[in-house]
Amino acid sequence: MSRSPLDLDDLVEHWTLLPDELDLIVRRHEATRLVFAAWLKFYTRHGRFPRGRSELHDHAVAFMARQLKVSAGDIGLVEWDGRTAERHRAAIRGYLGFRECSTADADKLTAWLAAEVAGQERRFDLVRQELLAEFRRGRIEPPADGRIERMVRSALHQAEKELCARVHGRLPADVLARLEELAGADDDGPSLLATIKAVPGSVSLDSMLAEIEKLRAVRAVGVPAAALANVAPKVLAGWRARAMVEAPSHLARHTPQLRVTLLAALLRLREREITDALVELLIATVHRIDARAQRKNVAEGWNGGNQVLFYGKGGDIATNRHDEQELSVACLHVLQAAVAYVNTLLVQDILAEPAWPHTLTPEDWRGLTPLFWTHVAPYGEAKLNMAKRLELRTELAAAPAPVGPAAPAGFGQL
């Protein structure tokens, strides 16, 4: 325990002997009263007996000695083992309403820990804290540290085993086969698993194409999101971290349930990470092309440089490199589709209000169509999916349609 001095507030709050406690203490032999009082107050605070003299603060011992009008040195004259010590411990347990931990208690608490805690939290120290708190709530004296550690490890193992069995049971047979094939690669040399684990390269068209292929490979395995439903994010992150550092030969040593669970978690999280990396690469590439174009125009003339923002106001793309032109057009297609998508959502949201169907005529509905294409540059087009509606606000979408002139079929749908 910390040997920093205890202030008066701590001493008064935790080490003051109450009248009913004094009545219990004075029944002991005078030589053992101080150690009995120290054990009693320590147990009251921590739910267990001190492991040794070092856990009792000298200031707390001196404070209780003054209350009992005995010497603080008396605590060192009493043996902590033996029949007298056992009688003291039994009396303190009985007074506070605690009992020793039995084998049945340990089994029950381990099962509770596996079901309620270890499935959500995998860090050993935090799971141990929850177990000790449950001991205190149940007024059970915790066993020795070694047994506590075994209980925590057993609960963590049981929880992981149950989670892996659940995930394995949710995966289709063809997905299980592809995951096993993914784990069967050699440790040395290139493999699909190594490619999926690899970090993206520097900003370039090649890096973007490599990330696209990586994303296709992850999606081709086809791990469904439902397989990992109700699994805590911390647990998923832990599985992903394990799968990232383990070679195929290490994965082969696991049970099939654990092996496919680790790989399923890896693929689901890597899909998100690769998608984010693609977005970052796209943004960085656009910025790089923009900066290069601006530097070129500044070299030609300050006024000319001020006329250009990525692609020229006259409709010319500000680069002569073929690969950058292709990437520029691809980026503009994405932006155009996004503009059309957002415009559609905004109009859809407004027209879902009850007043509009009573106000707009069929000609008005037809006149809204150009709104979707406002500010879209002529480098491509985003196709409207007339068979699917975009639900912007579910509460409005779920409401019954008001009586009035109906909107044209398929209006405002991407």
C-alpha cells in the first residue's frame, strides 16, 4: 500500500472505532485488541483481511492505538496465523455478515463473470475489478490472489469460447470455406491475407487501384455483418489486433471456431479501414493535382494562376498528364453523383411535409426535376434509380400519405 501520510479526514472516516465496534473489541484479550481492531476496519473498507503488516498504514495503526489506549507496537506481538487468528477472523466475518468463498461460490461467480462481464470487456485488470466488486456485493470474502487470477482467466476463456461458437454458427458454409482458405496461406511470400493486412502506399494512382483491389478481395469473402452482431466493439478490436499480428501458421493452431472468428473480425473492420483509406487517398490526390496545377499556372503568370480551381473555368482540366486527367474525371463523377444525391434528399425531405401534395400541380412536380442537376458540371452523369426511394427521415416516410394530388411515380428517387 502507499506509504504517503494519511490526513485527518481519512483517519476519521475509515479508522474511527464506533461504539458497537468497541463493544466487540473489548471482549478480546488486551494484547490482541489492536490487531483485531485493525483487521475489522480494514475488512470493513476492503471486504477482505490484510495480507500482511505492510498493508496496514502506520498512521492508521497509531490512530486506533490511541483510541484503545494501548501501544501501537502491540500489533507486532500477535501471530497472524493459528487458532486465535482464525477465531478473530470468524468473529469479524460474523459481525459484518460475510462468509468465506466456497467452491460453489467460485463456480457460480466464474459463470456470472463469463456471461455478464468477460463477453464485453477483455482486459484482465478490469474484469478482475468487476469480480472483486461482485464478491463485495454478495458479502463473500475473496479467496487468495492466485485463485482470483484463475477465476478471471477461466471466465475470459469461457466467454471467448461462447462468442466464437456463436459467430461460427452464424457464418454460411461457403464463407467458412473461404475463411479457412484464407488462413491456409504460407507464412513466407505474398498471399491474399498478407495483402489484406498491408497498409496503403503513398499517394498515387497505383496506391488507389491497389486499395480498390484489396477492398474487392475483402468483400469477395462475403462475411455478413449479422455474424458479428451484438459483439462489443472492444472485443472486435481485440480480435482484429490478434489476427493482424498472427501468421497463418499461428492461426492454424487455434480451434476452427476461434480461427474463423478472428478472420471474420479482421475482414469486417479492414473493410471499413480500407474504405476510409480510399477516401483519404482520393482527397490527397485531388489536393496534389490541385497544388501541381496551381504551381504550373503561377509559373506562367500570377493572373493566370488565379483563374484556375482544379479544372479551368472554361471547362479544361488543369493538367496534361493522362493518368491525372482520368483521375480528375473520376473524382468529378463522384462529386456530381454526391450533389445529385444531396439535392434529391433535400427536396424529398421538404416535399414529405403534408402541405405540399395539396399545393403542387402535376406541372409543378415536373418542373422540380432540373433541381437535381443544378451546379453539376458536364463531365458525366449520375443515373437516377426510379425503382428505389431514399428515406431521409424515417418518421416521415412511415407516416400515411396525405390526401391530395399525387406526385408523379418515381419522383425524386436515386
